Amino acid sequence: MTALPWSPARVRDRLLELQAAIRDTLIAALRTQQAETLAAVATQRGGDTIYRIDLQVERLLIDYCERWSAECPLILIAEGIGEGDEEGSVVLPHGTAPEDAALRVIMDPIDGTRGLMYDKRSAWSLAGVAPNRGAGTSLRDIVVAAQSELPTTKQYLADTIWAIRGQGTHGIRRNLLTGEEQPFTPRPSGASDLDHGFAMLSEFFPGRRAIIAEMQDRLVAEMGALDVDRVRVFNDQYISTGGQLYELMMGHDRFNGDIRAHLMHASHLPGPPPGLAVHPYDLASELVAREAGVIVTGLDDEPLAAPLTVDDNVSWLAYANPALHARIAPIMRRLCADYGLI
């Protein structure tokens, strides 16, 4: 495992402490503020919309990482921080040269804002930490990652899951009423087909959704699960990349993917392109899924290697187990080639 200047366990504890603070702040906001207030548009950044609920945690994030950096200089990568040419990242403590930072910390404080701000469904706080290898540091370099559930107001249980590379994935389910915590181990599905299970490609927002739906139908048909008399494959559009990976880790979903980054640049395809795709910070906790046994790849079937930025666009595919990967990946490569995406 790539060495960190701190022990991986110490880095993990920092991430979990920060995410717990984010969770508690948002629970208080949801209980005291109207949905219309939290859902109001604050600004546009990096091609995405920033809502007022996002602003609830920005200052908390900066303050925490400033305190952390007093012990270990770091580069924080997240939407809404930095300015000018350095928008999306900040070196802490302020004034530190980038090459002197020991860590790169990439975060999405709230992944799933749109569901949470209306109190519909949990969002997730995502974080990954890599040794600082300069601007080329990528998702492959992350050695500690965590994701913590940001629950709706009617929930009293919330999950936190983390991983250190090579040490598996671990989880804690916290009772928000009593503070009691129960450990658990995520277990992806062992199914070898899609029959009577959840499988999907993301089509959250307008933009070439008909193509995505067509690809899903072709995949299901080639898997032998398209039946006009009864429904055998289900689709759950969870507007949170961290949430999608969680569903795979917990055995709820069998295949998930998001190809919008490639559809954005496919000018040969009909219709307006998607207006938004996955960014590397949406995949900050991807290590957690992989350590749990989920296979996560790009459309080329290779491990993800996107740089740790806020503006790169990333397509990804994830399979609950090796058997599903062996069956679905060749079909997805062929479909992507048919539509000119690879």
C-alpha cells in the first residue's frame, strides 16, 4: 500500500469526524428550515448548481481542514473553494506551496443534494485521501476513503462506511436517537444474472435520455431478462453516485453505471447533450465500494484513473461481483461501441 505521512487509521478518523459534523449540521438545518429555503439556488459553479443547503456545510469544511492542516499540510479539493485559476482546491495552511502538502483530500460534502433538500431521500458525504503526487494524483492513488449517510428527518438510523486500501470495507450503523452504534460488513449481491434485481444506467436529468433507456433495454434483452409478460429487472434512479455505490455494496443493486460524460461529447448522436455529468469528487469514496468487492471501471473496462479535480467529467460502470462483471462488461463494451462512445 502506498505510504501516507499519517497512519491510514488516523486519516480515516479525521474523515469520519468531519462527516459526522456535516451530518449533524444538516440534520439541524432540515429540522429548522423550509424545503423552499434549502432548495433555493445560491450560485452556479463548475457546471453544477449550488443550492443553499450546500452552503450550510462549506464553512464547516474549510474550518475543519484548516485545523487538520496545522498538523499535516494538505490540498483540499471540493466544489465552492478556491478562486481564479485555483478554483476547486486550496492548499492548507494558507501560504503553503502545493509541493509541500502531504495529502490530497477530495470531498463531496453533500452528494445527493436534490433528494435531501426536499427531505425525500438520504444524501451522502464522500471523501477520499491520497498521498500528494502533484497534479497527476488520481482516483487510483486514493488509499483511505469514507462515506457517511446524510439522513432525512424521519430517519433514526444512518450508516457510515469506510475503507483503507487492502483492509476491506467496514461499516457502522448509528442510532441517531440513542447514539448507539452497531458494526456491519457490507455484502454485495452474489447473483449471476439480473433476474428480479435492480440494474440501471443514470438518466437523472434531460439530455439524450432516450439513448440511455434504449441501451438499458438492449442490455436487459441480451442478458435474457426482457420479458413482455412480466417485469424481471428494476430501475432505481438514486440521484447520488455515493448512494448508487452504497446500494451495490449492500446487496440491493446488481449493476449501476453512468455514461453521461461520454454522451456529453457525442455530437453524432441525436438530441441535446446532458447538461451535467459525474465529476471525480462524486467518486471520492469509490475505494470503499471496491474494497467491499464491487468492481468499478470506466467504459474501457479499466480501473478509474480520473485526476482529483472538480471539473473533469467521468463515466463509470459498477458490477456487484465478478460473475456479473464477466457477463455484463462485454455487452456494455459492445453497446458503447455501437453508439460511438468508445
